[in-house]
Amino acid sequence: MKVIETDIEGVVIIEPKVFGDERGYFFESFLQNEFEEKVRKTTFVQDNESKSRYGVLRGLHFQKMPYAQSKFVRVVKGSVLDIAVDIRKGSPTFGKSVAVELTEENKLQLFIPRGFAHGFVVLSDEAIFKYKCDNYYAPQSEGGIMWNDPALNINWQIPMEDIILSEKDKKNPLLADSDYLFDYNEDLYA
């Protein structure tokens, strides 16, 4: 696998080595030892999958300590614009984001460390999105940031009128109004 650095330390794009021929393709989507060697030491404990239609925007989500999660995400079908936002107070990249188009064709994967809000919007007619988490889901620990916070300046690449949100995501606070942020100097993996 090839690791591609982004503008935010710790958020990396993974490009797997894909073997293809007239029968189709094969690739190793995850190898624990190689991931730990090239990205970071972590143990994933939960795999999730969602299916969404065009315009569905899920995010921007995170889990508060002590249930913070790293995520390792990819698209099996369709395409999404995937976003990671640094919400670590004191970070040199606080409030900045990384945007990556993940598609069934490019097979790119994105690693989002703890301390980030995460979201995606579906660009294709339909998308199947898979991700690994290094901590279990804890509903009492849910947090969120408003997807269209002007301070974040995220270009979601589809018209605003096409965005489809859950009722919960319509109520997320702006980053400046959030009652919970991570601390850049805290060890989020302790």
C-alpha cells in the first residue's frame, strides 16, 4: 500500500495495490502489520457499512473522550466526497479540513485519527461506504459540527438544495459554539 500525506498531519490517504485482469480485480484492503508500520499503531474493533443515495450528507460527526474513534474509510460502490476536520484546540491546523473523493474506481481509503470530525456526501446515484473504527460506538458520546459552518469553508461539490440531512445533523452546532473540542496536547490514544 502507498501512503499519501495530506495537508493535516495524521490524516493520510491509502492507495492499495490493485491486481486486475479480464476476470476483475483483487486487493488487500487492510493489513494490520503494514498499517501499523506505515500509518500508526491501532487496533480496529468495529466495522460499519452504510448505503446512501445521491445528496445524502452524513456528518460532521465525532465521539467524545473516552470513546473517541479513529476511522479508516473507503467506498465499495459509487463515489463520495469524504471530509476530515481538525477539532483539536491548539492544533496548528485547527478548523482546517481534508477533502478526498473516494470511489469504487480509485479504491482510495482515508485514515482519520482521533480528534477530528468526519463526514461525507454522496456524489453518485448511490454509494456503499465501509469503515473501520478503533473504538466502539457509544451513543452517549456522540458529537457533531454543522456541515455548512462558514468558518470551515467546505466545498461539498454538490448544490446546497440537493443536500439531504438527518434531523440530528440539522441541529449540530457551529465549531465556535461547540461545547466539546479535543485538546491538541492530550494523548487521545491513552
